[in-house]
Amino acid sequence: MTRLNKNRIVCGGDDYAIKIWDLKSNICSFTFKGHAKMIDILVRMNKANIASSSTCDGTIKIWDITSNSCKFTFESRINSVT
């Protein structure tokens, strides 16, 4: 989990999805789908509306939080990316 601003957080987990949550309303405002395995690492790029995620199958995705889309997908030949 990482904070986007004082009212929103982004998190990912074992449901293979990344979710943006509004802290005031406790509502998920958007769900990014695309991973086929549990999300191991989720990082927000400093002061950018970009997040990156990796899974235990070696996939890394770059997400644009502003447009709610996956911009890039990288696939590693190893089983896990940390």
C-alpha cells in the first residue's frame, strides 16, 4: 500500500488487482486488472501519477493512475522480481 495523496491510497494483493481507495468515502474508486499472480511489490513513482507492480511470476507492470491504464508490461525470465 502507498499513499497517492491525503485522500487516496493504492494497494495490491492476492486478488491479482491493484485498487485505488478513497479514504473519505471508503470506496474503491478504480481497480487495475492485468496480473495473473499475487502482487508482491507495488511502488508509486515519486510525485508522478505512475505506479509499478510486480508479481511472483516475474511480470512488472507500469500503471498510469491519471488515465487508469497499463502503459507497459515487462516479463522476466526469472520466477520473481523484487
